[in-house]
Amino acid sequence: MLLRICKRHKFILFLLLWLPSVIVAQQKMINGRIISKNDQNPVAGASVILKGTKTGTSTSVDGKFSLPGSPGDVLVMEPYRPVIHAALPLLGDGALVHTITHGPDLDDLASRVGRPRVVVEGLSSMNRHGIPADWMQQTLDALAPCELLALSLHLPLGSGHVPEVRRWVDRFAVPEWQLSHLTPAEQNELRAAYPDHAFRVRVGTQLWLGDPKACVVRGHVLDVRHVSTGDRAGYRTKRLRAGWLLVVAGGTAHGVALEAPSGADSMRHRAVALAEGALEAAGRVRSPFKVGGHTTWFVEPPHMHVSLVMLPEGSTPPEVGDEVDVRVRNTTLRADAVVLE
């Protein structure tokens, strides 16, 4: 079994209704108390129904009630594209806030939805989605049939983005901005420079990934056996060196060894990539499982639910049932169980 161990004092559990590239706001709760007009005493057992819905409840003995209200705003991060989204049944839902990154798409959305609420994204130095600065004013001038909530910039990772943001803010008279990847110091600098503007910083990645120290992932050891040089194991019956062969819970179905491409943007990263490439070419691939702090090596690519790994000769092997640490990306992890401790 692959376990995700979460430290209770650091762990925040988010339950999200996940749609592609959507941020869902927390549902609003309506709380109140009903008292009698005649004697000002609480009214128990009174029926309370949310107008226009079948959602209702009854008051408690002290006249209080609580029931879910309408959902909050839903900011759709994926840019609106008519060819993809025009036929969606929820396109005109009043809770939606659409992201616009192309002028003609704004015209199409306005023709389908009565006064849609939008966030217009500028093309930042990240060069992903967005309207170029030279075309932005034309788009803003065409916003009459829409309600503009903010202009957004999705910035690259790292720091040093204040000059770029200032160029946009100085050029366009938009009071509210949604920004990403700004340090607290950069946020304070912008707010001090533009006290009449609202700068709202997107921190979705930090909430999504959470504190890396809050959780550890461990897999149970399912089998342990000593092997000699020349023995073979695995689907490909790979020739082994002397040591300990471990069968550990955790495979591709759990997200183990599903690595994302990473840019070698420093000499150290390039050196590590070259070294690991050379080892892989020689048939040696480090596994993400560690036993007693020692690195283990894949016998072959991980199976669907387990991995075969080698511990070098002379090492102290774990026992069946022991838990060993495993390094796995939170974005691909599918643990068999989550344990709070």
C-alpha cells in the first residue's frame, strides 16, 4: 500500500470540484435568526426556503438557521475559444467569469451571453496566453457589452517583475489587476506605488501543492530477498548485481516515477542531467524509494502497482511490512490511503 502521511498541524485539506483550468470559489452560507414580531422571542421550527430554489431548512429551538446560498464566482482560467466553448450548456451561467485573450473571442462571447463578466489577460513576457500590449486598448474599447472585472498578467517564475507590471499599469487605466508569481516585497512595492489600484495575487499553485514539509509519502515493503550476481528478475529478466531485491508498493498507477520535463537552466542542472543520462544508458536508473536514507535502483521501469528496486550488497535490508520513503510529485500522486498524524 502506498501511504500519504500528513502532519495534522500543517495539513489543510481542500475539496475541489475540478474542471479543466477552473478556480471555484467557496459556496456562501446564509445564516440568520427568526424572532417573533409580537414578543421578540425566537421562533422554533419555522421553514426557511431560498427563493427560487428547493433548498430549505427549519429553525432550531433558538430560532437560528443556516443553509447554503448561491455559489461564489467561478473564474475560468482557460481562455474562451468559440470553437471549443460556445456550445457548452453552462456558458451563460451568471457565476462564471470568463478569461479573454483574443479580441474577436470577446465579440463572440458578448453575442452569446448577455453582458458577460470577463477578465482580460495581457500577453506577458511568459508569452503564453494574452493580448499584446499594442492591441490591448482596442480590446478595452470594445468592452461596452461586457463587465470588466480585472486585467490579468500571468508572469514567469522568479522575481524582478515589477518593471513589467508597471509598464502595463501606467499604460492602461484599469483599477484592478490579477497577477501571478510576485514576491511579497514586489506586491508591497506595487501597492505603495499605486494606492488607488487593487492588485490581487493568484496563489493557486501554492494552495494546490501545499507545504512540501507537511506530507511524506511511504510505500510498504512487500517482499525482500537476497540475490547474487547473475541472478535475474523482472518482466525483462534483467541481470542483477549482488544485493537485496525489494518489491515495494508504489507504481505508475500511484504516480511513481512519472516525472515532468525540467529545464536544465544552470550548469549544475546540466551536469546532473548528463550524469543521470549516462547512468541510464548504462542500465542504472535511480529509484525514488529510499531505505534508511540510502538510494535504491530500479531493476526495470515501475510496474502498475509495485516497483522492483535493488539495495546494494552490504546494506541492511528492511523487513516485509516496513514503510520506506518515496519521492513523488504531488500533482501525480494517487495514494492508496491518507493518514493524519
